[in-house]
Amino acid sequence: MSELKRHAIEIVKEVKEGEIVTETFLTPAFLPMKVVYEAIEVYAEIEKNEQRAGTDIKKEKELYTRVMDFVANQAYGGQFTPDDLFSGLHAPDVNNVLFDQVLFVARGVQNDFTKKYLAKKR
């Protein structure tokens, strides 16, 4: 089997005197199709939530919890925890980062960060 498509995520591990220490993780070399099915469900929830846009804060927080759990445990196979995402993603970027991860699993779309990161590793 040829090299399989992977995705990356960068998580802040700590901030030391204004310097940010990050760690980058790659999805496992193989993601089974059952993970795609869950990603499609999560993506549908994201789209439904966008239509409600801020009308139900409790549901929005529950969605973030579900997305973080999916990304940590399904997309990345438990290499980090949902709490690592909760504490290690930069707040203004969180929507783009998390939803991009779901989109990768559901549709196979790699972002520019991943493409550059993988190119450096080769």
C-alpha cells in the first residue's frame, strides 16, 4: 500500500516567559472507514450548530466537547486528550483548527500547515 494521507495538529504545551512550546501530532498511518462515519455525524452537528449560531450556549459547549473528544480519541487515536486540546489550542483559532480536523477525516482535505509539516519531515 502506498503512503497514506495523514493530517497534523499543533498543540501548545506550555508558555515560558512569552515563548510558546508546542508539539505537533500526526494522525495514525491508517484510519478505518468507521472513523469517517463518525466524522460525518460530527460535521453535520457542526453545520446544524452554525445555523443556530449562539442561540443555545449549552448545546454549543456540548458540541465543542464532542468535537474535542472525536479529534483526540478517534482522529488521533489517543495521542493526546481532549483536555490537552482544551488547554492547548489558541482561542481565536479553535473553530478553524477543530473543524479542519473533522473535515480531514470526513473528506480527506489536508490544510497548508499539514502539507508544509509533512514536506519538512521527508
